[in-house]
Amino acid sequence: MNVLIYLLPMALGLGLLGLLAFTWSLRSGQYEDMEGAAVRVLSDDDLDRRVERNMKDMAPR
Amino acid sequence: MSVDASVARLPSLAPTSVRSGGEPARVEAVQDFSLFVRENESGQAEMAFAIEGIDCAACIDEIEDAVEALPGIAQARLNYTSHRLTVAWKKDASAEPGAILRALAGAGYKAYPFEADRAEEMDRTTARHLLRCLGVAGFAMMNIMLLSVSVWSGNVTDITPETRDLFHWLSALIALPAAAYAGQPFFQSAIRALKARSLNMDVPITLGVMLALGVSVFETLNHAEHAYFDSAVMLLFFLLTGRYLDHAMRRRTRAEASNLAALKATSASRLAPDGSLVTVPAAAITPGDMVLVRAGERVPVDGVVVSGTASVDESLITGETLPRALAAGAPIHAGSLVHDGVLHVRTTAAGEDTFIEEIERLLDKAATARGSYVRLADRAARLYAPMVHATALLSLVGWLVAGASVHQAVLIAVAVLIITCPCALALAVPAVQVVAAGTLMRAGVLLNSGDVFERLALVDTVAFDKTGTLTVPEMMLDNARSVDPDLIDIAARLAAGSTHPLARAIAVARPGAVPPEELSEIAGAGVEGELHGIPVRLGSPDFCGCMDLAEAAAAPDASLVAVRAGERRAVLVIRQSLRPDARAVIDQLRRWGKDVIILSGDRPAAVARVAGELGVEDWRGHAMPADKIAVLEQFGAQGRRVLMVGDGVNDAPSLAAASVSISPITAADITRAHADAVFLGERLAPVAAMIAVSARARALMQQNLIIAVVYNLIAVPLAIGGYVTPLVAALAMSGSSVIVTLNALRARSCRVSTADSREAPSP
């Protein structure tokens, strides 16, 4: 059962990471426009000048 | 400075860009939208627009590119869900909303300045808070379940008590703070209810969660086999899901409603004391301001005519279809359409105050008269909460009497509380509402209130207003078939050069008609010009020498316009024609067993014609707002539930008094505000669609409530018998919630249309 000593913190840590990722996505406004996010992924003219903005706004890295 | 002087100076002073082509007489004034510009977090000027006409993903790029191509724009971001565009200007650039409106018009989109109201801002904060609570509960649920499953499988194999205690303590470590945070919406609401000495659904929820957590800590201290941390958190998760769905739907309808408000918001031409003319949003007008209203425009405010004469169409206010002549000193109401002439109006009430006293008084009365409808979920909750508490208490006492230990009895009572907590019940109604609202939105109906489905499903009588509801609000050429097409061509070309609303009705009969080069407008009579060397005239029958024809064609609800080309002449009958599918929809309603009646403020002769055409036997003409309410009250006394469909200001009180109300998008502001739903487009079909979807939605809600009850009938005896372990509780709760949600999804597949299937699909 010694395996629990690192297994448990790891499991909880991963869960916590998920929670943090969720709060971050919430704070950065990714739930404001659900339908828009679904269709924006299809537009491909964002390769040049919009890269910077999109990285800031929506694309999770 | 006298008003007359300012009129005289107007053309020279108005800061101007005369539109090339079209009517040289119309001058575009400076537009002032400073009311809507605000500062964002990074100090840039920012403004929001509601955009009309977005229907595909490509629109996003088109709109954003069109705006970002303008100089001085830092960012333009379109929200595809709410159809709103937020534009931020660079810090050193000056904000020019007018340029953006023009750029968007160039790209083919209509944009309207938009201001988010405070209620919507608060909604947004609440939605975020709920979502964060949901996230925390979800995280806690998953991690505790990880530990719980280990314990459950360990209990039947070889887990050591020490490891189990460790797992329980870890669960407590996660569950207690998570519940304290994620439970806030319920705790607060329960405390509010208790303070008001009443019970709501949140009281048993709060009690259940608290007891489950308390008992679990106690059990853990005593090295017991079972702890209910997972149940408590899972309960919160499912309940929060229901609450979030409920909130999301109300938020979405509110966002739609304020988009509509922006789309409908009128601009006003304000006359400054120095005689200059500035176009401002109607919201920026204050009482006392002078406003200029020209032919073809709607009056943006309530006021008194200071100078000028005009004939004014007040059908949006009174339902009366024939125009009325106004002169200086006459009161005028927002929403009136000026047919000809120019009016200077001194504002007496502006913005949201534009009320007509009589209507306001009736509205107050109607609001109190409206039968209070208790929502299904609330009715269920009122029954439910006391029952849950009584059952838990009885099983506690019962087991004590039967000789169980206090410990055992308390454990069982808590299990009863947990298992009866209304997970499925909390999801039963909101899940259906969300899905049904989506179905209706696709059918062109926007909802103002969430419980409209339940009320609409019970309706047995449908009362229609005539003007603007059964008929389309715009005037249309009615006798096109019986008039020489060549004369209509000529009439349309002449009409294209005039701003008179009747002329517009003729012009739309031949889209793309080009006005002749030589055209002069004779005030109060018509227009005159020359085509192919023949003198042509369009205007009043007298002006065209058609009095004999006019007398033959006279009808109580129609306006007559005569056209003359040389010796050929004709009288054109212009009236508000019926919505194209009005007959089909009314027949459909009758097939469903609803009584259909017409309540109109127009003259009986005009109403009779429409009623005859639609085959409606029960109709009232010349009904004042008070009369309409009286009719509705009479129906109410007979125990009938009435759906009122209306658009005029005079309908607002009866919309508020009816048990459900719908208005078309073209309705007056105050009327839309009192309607439970608004439908788009020229067809009446959405009204039938609403009734069909509502009937389906109510059936599904009831099914869901029954599912929740059946679940309890099975689970509660198990709990009282002491067989509910945390594993059983988890399975039962998630199982019933999933079933209810899946059942709600069936509202999606509801067949919506009645007449639509036969008609060409709308774009």
C-alpha cells in the first residue's frame, strides 16, 4: 500500500489542475460565446494577423 | 429664438452631407451616439452593437474584417451567440460609431447601438458564479468518487480500516470546503426563505447536505464503513446543473429581449436652440427637447405639436387604420407614423416614460387582475418539502420505537433525506424549458418569461387584435390584379420619388422602379411628373380627377390613391392585408379545439371584413383598451384561459391581463414589454408553433415529475428500510437525473410547423 503515498497526491493534483484550468477558461470568457467558438474553428484566414489575438482570446494551449 | 426662425435657418445650418441620388430634399444630420460609448478595462473607448442578419459562420469574418479595416479600431469582436459586436477604439483615435454603422451597412448588415442594462450585467455575474460553483462541485465529486469507489470495492475485499479512514478523511478534506463554496446558492436561498417564514425547495436541500456531511464526519471519527461525502457533493452537482440550466435560459431570453429593444430603438432628430439638427438615440431625448419629425418617420417621443401640420397614422396606438390630421397644439404619441408634412414636437415624455396615461392606469389594474399562476415546479416543491421532512422524522422515530440504537436511527433518517433530495425534480422542469426554448427560437419565437410553456399549454381561447397582428403592419397594394399593370408601373415610378407611406406601399409593388427625372411634389395632394412625354400624376383621387372611380372603390378600411397617365386613370386600394397564413393558422387553432375571437380597436366595418375572411364569428370592433380587458375578465370569470395576441399600445393592458400573451416583433415597445413571447417575420405560424411546442413541453415536464415521483416511490422505502448505502444513493441519484435529462431532450424533435411545410422555407 506504499504506492498510495505518491498515487493519491498525484490523483488529487491532477484533479486540482483540471479545476484550475476550468476557472481559468471561465475567467477568460470562453463560455461567453459557445456557438461562436464552434464555428470560428472553421475559419482559416486567422493564420496571419489574427494569430496573436486568437491566442489571447480563445485557443487553449 | 422662435421656432419658425429655426425652421427657416434649417437647411443652411444642418451640418450636411446631401445624399447623392435619391431625394435631394433630405438632409442627413450629424449623428450623436456618445450616449452608448463607454470605457473598457484598458482605457479604450468601447461600444456595443446589436447586429441583424447574422445567419452563418462566414458572417463573423465579414463583420469583423469590415470594422477592423476602418482606421483607429483596436479590436472588433463578434459574439455569435448573442449577435452582438463589441468594438474598441485605439486610445489616440476618436470614437466614431457612425463610421462603423456605415461600414456594416456596406457589408450588408444592419447594426444598432446597444447598451447592456444593469439587469443583464447582474445576470452575467450570477451565471459565472453558478458555473464556478458547478465546476467546484464537479471537481469534488469526481475526486471523492475516486476515493469512494476504492472504499466500496475495498469493503468487499481486503481494505484495512486505517486505509479506509485515510480515504474518508481525504474525502472530508475535499467535500467540506467544496460544499461550503458550491452550496452557497442553496444556503443563501434557504436562509432567505426561512427568514420570510416559508419553505422552499432549498430548505430540504440545505438540511440534507449539512446532515449528510455532519453524519459522515461523525462516522469517520468512529471508523465506520460508510460515509456519505460523495452523496452530498453529487447532490450539489446535479442541483447546480438544474439551476444553471434554468438561469441560462432566462439569461438568454433576456439577452434576446434587449437585442430586440436595440433593434427597435428609434433615433430622433433633435432640434438644438440654435437651429441645428442632430440625430440622437431616442433615449437621449429629455422632456422639453424639440424634436423634428418628417414624413415617413415614426414619432420617437410623446409630445405636443408646436408647429406644422400633418396627417398621422396612429394604428400602432389605437388600432384605427385611417390617418388623422394634426395641427399645432395637438398631443402626439410615440409610435405614430407621419404620412405627410413636417412636425415640430415638444417632448413631454421620453424614453421609458412614453406612456399614455389611460394605458398606464389600465396596466396597473391589469397586473393585479391577472390570475396568479403557480408554476409546476413550485407546486411540486410546496408539496415536497414538508413531505420529505415528515418522512425523515417518521423513520427516525419509527426505528427508535422499533428498538434501534440512536446512531442507527439517525443514519437511516439521513439516508432518507439524501435519497429524497430533489435531484431529478430540480432538473425536471428547467431541462425541458431549455430544450423547448431552443426549438421555438428556431421557429422564430423569442421568449420573455420562462414559465410561458406551462401557461400556454392550458390555453383554450385565443384572442387576436386585428391591426398589425392578423394583418401585416405595413400598407400594401390590395387591388393590383384588377388594375392595368402598365398604370401600376407608372404609379410605382412616381411613388418611388415620394416619402409618403402610401407611396411606399405602391413602390414596393414594383421593386427597382426608378422615379422620373421631372417630379414635383404638391403638398397635401400628390406628385406630378412626365413619362414618355405624357403628363402623369399620383395622389388623392381629387388631384387626379378620379372622384367617380373613388366613390365606387370606397371601403371603410382602405386608403385610396389615384394614378393618371394622360387619359388613362385608375384608383389603387391600399390597406393592411392579412398575414399570408392567417387563415391556415386560425383553422389549425380551431382544429385543436381553441375558441378564436377578434378584439380590435378599429371600426366595426373594417373588423367585420377581416372576421368574415377568416371565418371568425366572435368579434368586437371599436374596443377601447378597457373594453378589451372587460372581455378578458369575463372569460376569466368563466374559467377560460385566454391567449392574447396583439401589437398596439392599446393592446398592452389586455396583454398584461390575459393569462398568456404574444406580440409580433413590430409591436410598440410597451406592448412587447408586456408580452410573454415575441414572434418574428410576416407569418402567423409561430403562434401555432408556440402552442404545439408548449403542449409538448408541458407533457414532458409532467412526465419528468412523474419519473421523479416513481423514483422516490422505489427509493424511499429502501431508505426507510435501511438498505441505502452510499453506493445505492449514488446510483439512484445519477440514474434518475440522467433519465429525466434524456426525456427532456425529446422536446427537440417536436414537429413545429403547420403552414410552413407547404410554403417556401424562409431565408
